[in-house]
Amino acid sequence: MNKTKYKLFSNEPVTLNENSLIMAIESSCDETACAIVKGGREVIANVVASQIKIHEEFGGVIPEIAAREHLEAINVVIDETFKQAGVTGKDVTAFASTVGPGLVGCLLVGMNAAKTLALAYDKPFIGVNHLNAHLAANFIDTNLEPPFIALLVSGGHTQIIKVSSFSEMEIIGETIDDAVGEAYDKVARLIGLPYPGGPKLDKLAQIGNPHAFKLPEAKVGGYDFSFSGLKTAVLRLVKSFDGKEMPVNDICASFQECVSSTLFKKVKHALEETGYKQVVLAGGVAANSEIRKKIFSLKEEGYDVYAPIMKYCTDNASMVASSAYFFNNTFDDINVEVFSRA
């Protein structure tokens, strides 16, 4: 696969191929990450500085604190990436960064760092959509190519995406209210789990009875989703145990069963309607045990199923570099600005 980019000062064409090294930066939320990826698939270096411990005491990410932490970590993370890869900026073919969606102050730190590197070394700059980057995590260490159906599940997004080619993708279904990650975090708070609640809820669900409580599945047409009603049902369930011992594990398991079953049904329907034989799972919630289990069960029906390994599910820069290499819907203008919403 060859694509042409251009140097910033001389406007000299630069061809991306299987030997190209792309250095990418991700700073959309609470991870400061930098990576160098060869040919869109081979990770040469991957460095992540997480802020989870800092935000735990607040019960969520505080944007101003996150941006300040990015400023403190960005140079250290970049230097460590060059060190791990054993290369310099001169060896890099192009520089990339996430430009949105995300927290604006945080995005600016990463984007400005990547633009500065591109200007300093006279190399192309590539701006990347964070959601496309999550999809591209599935290209790492695989031979995956479109067409495929993608289920993107994260803290802020739940989407079914029809990816026809590297240049053509269509969101055919999405949540009309809470994203899966939001629903997990809100339910986790209802039952008293500390931030970040999603992974903790998943762990408790694995030792609970998924059929202990029958929770409602929203009747939403097409491939769209709704999880706000489910959240309300859990709230009522929790309140019903007022003064009595609450079966937390069973509540977690029943909630997770309802969510994962809903996602599975919609994805399978999309596969049947499109005739596609490949399905990919992407986003931070792709690390969830039951969602992974149900989507991977499609293998038994003859589908090829892909999901990133755990460290590439959550925010990282390797997926940004892969997206910069493979997808054509990137931003090559040095004047591109960050954006907060998709």
C-alpha cells in the first residue's frame, strides 16, 4: 500500500510504504502516549504515561488537571519513544497526532508537539480522528483489510461502522443516549464501585449470576442503541435492597449480560444484512470480558473476528500511527485545529 504525503516546507512528495516509520502522539484524555509504527502494522516503540491514579480521587477526569499532566509528560514520553525505537527524528517518515474528538486542552498538547516535530524535521504531519484510530488498532500485527463491520465501544461512543475500504466508512448505528462506557461507569457508581468503575464491574460480573435479574433491553430500531433505560432499571433494583444486603456480583453480571447481548444481536444483524464475513471490536470497552466472549463466538458461525490485545484497546499512540498510515480520511493540513466532538 502506497500513499503520498508532502513535506511541510519544500512540498516535496513523500511516499508511505511498508517500510515507513510513523511517529504518533495521543493525548485526547488521560493518557500521554507516543509510538513509532512501521508500515502501519509493526510496533517499534509504544510508550504510555497514564493519569488514572491522579484522577481517582476526583471520581473522573478533570480536564484542566489532565492538560497540565500532559504538558509535564509529553517531552519525557517522546524521548523515551525515540530511545526504545533506536531512531531519531530524521529517520521518521511522518509525524501524526490525534486531533479529535477529545478534551480540547489535552488534544492541543499532543497536536502541537507533533506539529513541532514535523516542522523541525521537515516531514509530513497527519492529523487523526481518535475513533478511526481505535478501529486501526486491529491492523497491528494482523493482515486485516476491509471490508468489515466494526463495533466501537468506548467511554463516549457506541457505534456500528460499515468499513467498505480504507477510504469509505459509514456509521450505520450508534447510541441515542449513554455510550456503553458511560453506562458502565454510572452503574458502577450506583453500586459503590470506585473510579474507574467499568473494569471493576466486569471483574465482579465474572463471579455473579448473569440471569439473577431480568433487566430491560431497549427496543430501538435498526442498528441503534439506548442504555439510559437500563441504567434507570439498575437504579431501581439497587434501591429495592434498601436496608438489606445487596447481591452486587449478581447485579453486575445481570447488567453485563444485558449490555453484551444487545451489542451481539445488533452486530450479528449488521453482518447478516451486509453479507460481510469480518467483524472487528474496538475501543476501550473492547477489553470487557463478556463483550469479547460474545463477539468472538461469531467465529463458530464462520466469521473472522478481530480485537486488539488489551494494551491497544485503551488509548495509545500505536493505533494513531496505524490509522495515519491506512485510512485516507486524515487531516494533512498543518493548520488543522483540534475538535472536541465527533
